[in-house]
Amino acid sequence: MNSLHITGNVGQQAQSKDVENGGLVTFSVGVSESRKNEQGVYETTRVDWFNCIIPTSKKETADKVAAILTAGAKVAVRGKMQSRE
């Protein structure tokens, strides 16, 4: 089963696009890894970035979703993972 669940922050303002069968929303999600340092303070040690695409049946829906996904917003994404060749 190809299933992925990520929780992180939106990198840049999401973009909506008009396509033949409706709309697309594209955005990136940064997932950070933190650890406690010697002083007991959490420090971010790395950030992994995921490019996400949401297909919609209407361009207007894509515009509304893109307006919600602002830079820095917390988001949880669930879907399948696809690599590009």
C-alpha cells in the first residue's frame, strides 16, 4: 500500500492552476527534526521538504484551497507518494 502522512509547515504561498479537468493546487511542506541540546533547549537539526499537488474538479475550488495554504501555516497531508523519473 502506497500511503504517506506528513505534518509540517507550508513553505511558500500555495499556487492554483487551471487545467483541462479542473484545477490544481501546488505547495511545499517542510517537516523539521528537532533535538535537545546540552542546555536542554530544542534546536532544529534538519528540514525535509515535500512537494504536494492537490487535484480539484473546479478551478474555483483550487483558488479557495490555495488561499488557505499560506506560508508558515501548519498542515497535515495524507496521500500517496510518487517519485519523478
